[in-house]
Amino acid sequence: MPNIKEEINIQEIYGKQCTLPKETFIKDFNFNTNGLLSKEADERLNKYGKNEISQSKPKRWYNYFFASLFSPFNSILLGITLVLLYTDVIIPETPSYANIIVILVLVLASTLLEFFEEFRSNRAAEKLKELVATTSNVIRDGKEFKIPMKDITIGDVIVLSSGSMIPADLRIIESKDLYVGQSSLTGESEAVKKSNNSELKLEDINSITDLDTICFMGSNVISGTAKGIVIKVADDTYLGKIAHTLTTGKPQTSFQKGVQSISKLLIKFMIVMIPLVFVLTAWKHETLTAFTFAVAIAIGITPLLLPVILSSSLSKGAVRMSKKKTIVKSLDSIQSFGAMNILCTDKTGTLTEDKIVLEKYLDINGDEDIRVLKHAFINSYFQTGLKGNIDEAVIARGIENQVDVITSKYRKVDEIPFDFSRRRLSVIVSDDTGKKQMITKGAVEEILSICTFVDYKGEVSTLTKEIKDNIKKISTNLNKDGLRVVAVCQKNNINDVTSFDVNSEKNMVLIGFIGFLDPPKESAKIAIDRLNNSGIRVIVLTGDNAEVTRCICNKVNLKSEKIVLGSSLDKLSDQAVIRILKKVNIFAKLSPIQKARIIRLLKEDGNIVGFMGDGINDSPSLINSDVGISVDTAVDIAKESADIILLEKDLNVLLDGVTER
């Protein structure tokens, strides 16, 4: 958890807004659940200002100027100037300003050179960052659309789904299985459930972890859907208050530590040299002459242009990399980008086309069955969370087979959104007669764990061990052919059920499978060879299963004799995992925490590690790597966590950026 100088009174700031019943909260604070009108939003933006934390706002020109003027080296020279003011002007009968003028000219030249380069480079970086500005879904004038986070104001109604960044402090007014990641604020790795009505009393609130109806700026939605009303923006948010009270910032990169170390060494060397030279020369010359000579030596060994060279090189590198479709959000990351010797990457979209096509819809015996496609279509069509490539592929194939006509017969009743722990998603629909049906799709293992029956050609029977083994065999064979397999199941006897949650997903009937093909990119094999020849080792970290991963990796010429699963890593010590990392390039069935652990261990083993990802589950690894790399099509939290953003999800673009650096 962040280190904070002063205590923030959570109960006083958020207690009432958290514990009031939803209806009372809306009435007492005069909010509109249908959102603001554009005119109201403009008035509030003028009143409260932009939704930007002052700490993260672009610096003014004078911030850069004074930072350059009082750099460590210039500070020493200004100190020497004060000494010379005494020795050359005050003490002598005839004042001499020559030495002072020379030093001040050097200081001014160094300051101006560094100022112009630093100011220009940061302006360039700010312009590049605007290209990847984070947006949020907001309801205004009765319509939902995306707007930049900085334009959100108090009273706005925000629509949240999996992958959304929380753009301000919100009070939840509608929610469905909403789980939020607050690790950036609290340090807790587990997602926190949020709801629209609190179970707490005001006196029960001691910290932000207690607030069950409030979402905080800077956190992100792990799963579920919700609507929230903005109650605090910019510096008034919890994140804004922390930004003003933090005693420790972001950990330094190896490059920053190196520059700081050299600077300290040079300054220490200069501090030692001044008295040493003075002592050695004072016995032969006048005290004033000896001291002046010692000061001159100090001036001579001070590397005035070192900061200028660094800032100039980095800023020019950022501009050149932008021409190679590589946007640099953090200038300091450029050196790590060029120096990385290991690139960890996901499989989907990087090694593959990321254009998933639904190839097969099969019953439990592996035969084609249009009923399986119909059930999968209903599930994907009615779900309202973050629609991924799989949902889009199901809908596209359903429309192609004219399955979409059945949607007019159904209406959505409820939904149990996807999350990364259960790895499945359920929708509840009712038909014209009022009959309810729950349809669930997800990973094969997870679907099998909630099924007790199977449906074969309309006949329902018990799911036996033999049937289960055969299903796993069919799934494995499809994986070996490079297909990603998703199972589909359903349950009908739910007419009396009025509330649905994850506990409702049990005693279900397995219908069959849908198989997706995401072919490898033609450029991937060439790119991996180029990366290896450039001294960059590629390691694949994926949440997909081992068979699909092996098939794709073989096609792009990545060694796949051995694939280590996430379940195996949990049983091993850090040292054992480090030994494995020296030999194995492919890791499958990984959770976000396991990916982040691998990144950490690679860094501890002395490597400079880049991580390329674009999903919600990639944000911990993007933050923990030496250089986090994402793409412009990534979810908001991934773009926000990255240091560098590629305008194309292609390893060749990445390599071009590294080469340019």
C-alpha cells in the first residue's frame, strides 16, 4: 500500500455516500440516474475543472527551467560562484568578475540547453500520449458514448464492464457481479466485490477496503457490469489525495539508477578534489590563488553537458520511434527498451492473427450439431460484458448460418459475467412462453466441473466417467489441431429462481463444443528469428492450454519440446522456477499472478525484461516488467500500465522500434 504522510479520514469523506441506501443517496445529493445534459456537464466542468490529478498534469515551462537550473551539477557550480563572490569580489582591493562571469555563463548555457531539450522532448511525449488517451463510457443526454477521462465531471453516470478503468471516484447505483481490482491503491491482489447498496454502518468504516459501494479512480473492473455516479474528480479523489501525500514514488529503473550513481560519483570526486588540490598548492602559492585554482579544477571535472546529452538522445529517440509506429509514453523506458534481452509475450494476437473464426460446433461425440451453435449464439448475443473475439466469432458464424432469427423469441432475464477465476459466462433468457433457460459457455474443464448431465440428440443422460474421458479426448485432439475449444451447457428447470449468481451454475447439462481457429501470423516466424538474431530471447506466457500453444509455437519456430503449466509453478520455489526459466521458453495455463511472478524472477536473475500484452490480466506484468509494451487496441488498463505502445500488434514493429532505439 502507498506510503502516506498524513492520514486520510475515509469515514468522514466517503462514509455517508457509501452507507446511504441508493435511493436516499440519489435524492440527498440531487443526482440524476439518467446522466447529465451536455449543458450541465459543461457548467460543472467550468466549476470543478478537468478530471486531471495535478501531479499528472503536463508541467509548465518554468518547472522544467528551475529543474534544469538546480540540477546537481549546476547546484555545485552555483555554490562555487558564491565562494568566488567572496574571494574575487569582496576580499580583493580590485574586484575581479571574470571567473564568476565564466561560471555563470557555463551554468546558463547548461541550463538553457537542458531546458530546451527537456521541455521539447516532454512536449513531444505529451503529444504522443494524447494518441492513446484513456476513455470511459458515459451517459449524457440520455445516450451512451465514449469521452476522454479528463472530461468527466461530478454527476456523470459511468457505464462499467470488464476491462474498464475507473475514471473518478464513483458511487455504484447498479451492479451485476461487479469485481474491482484495487491493488494499485491497497496492495491487495484479490478482486473486491462492489454492490449498489452497502451492508455497512458508518461506524464500521475504517479504511477504503471497507467501502463496498464506492469505486476509486485508478482501479479497474476485473469482471461484471455496473453503473456509477461520479462523486469526486481530480485532486478530490482518493488517488488525488494520495498523490499529494506520497513519500515514495515509482521505483527507479536500472537506467535511472545508473545515471544517478554516476552523478553522485562525479560530485563526490569533485568534493574530494577541491580540498586536496587546495592543500597541495597552498604551501607554494597564496591562499586565494590556491583556492581559486582548486575551484577551477572542480569546474573542469564537472560534466556540464551530461544531462543535455541524455535528454537530447532520449527525446530524439522517441520522435524517431514514433515514425516506426512505436509510441513512447515514458522517455526513461527507451533505454530499457533497447537493452532488453528477454521479451515475454502472450500468444494470441502476437504470434497469431487475432482473427478468431468459429470452425466447428460439435455434440458430445464430436459430430456437427447446429443446436450447439444456437445455444452458443444466444449466450454471446445477450451477454453485455466485454465482448471478446470469441463472442464476435460466434455471432458472425451464427448470422452466416441464419441462427440470429431465434433472438426475437427470447428476452434476457439476467447474466453472470465472465471472470478469470471461474472462466465461464452465463446468460439467463426466457422464451415466448415465459420458460427460463440458463446457457453457459467457458473452458472445457470449468464447464465439466458444473455439469452432471449430457444432452445427445435431445436425450438427456447422466454424465459418466467414460463420457467425461471421451469428451476430454475429443477436446485434446481439437487442441492438437490448433483449435481453441469452448464447451457449452444449459439448464432449464429454473422458472422458480428469481436471483442468479455463480452458485446457480451447477447441475447443468453439457450440450457440446465450439472450436475456434486463430492461425499464426505469416510474419511471426520471421520476426522471432530476427529477435533471436538481435539477442532477444522470446518467452511465451499464455493462459491458453498447452496443446493449442504447442501447435502455434511449432508453426512459428519456437522450441516447444517442453511446456510448463501454471499449476506446476505453484509447487516450486523461486530458485527452482529460475532454473526452469533458463531452459524453457513456453508457459501455458498461467494466471495473471503467475505471469507477474515469472517477470519478477527473470528480473531478479539479472535480465532486462520486456512484456507485451493487451488484456486486463496483463496489467500486473506490464507494471512489473522493465518495459511494458502494449498496443493501441488494448483495453484501457493495459494501455495505462504500459511504457510503450505499438500502433500495430506485430513483433516486427516491436523489433523496428528496438533497432531504432
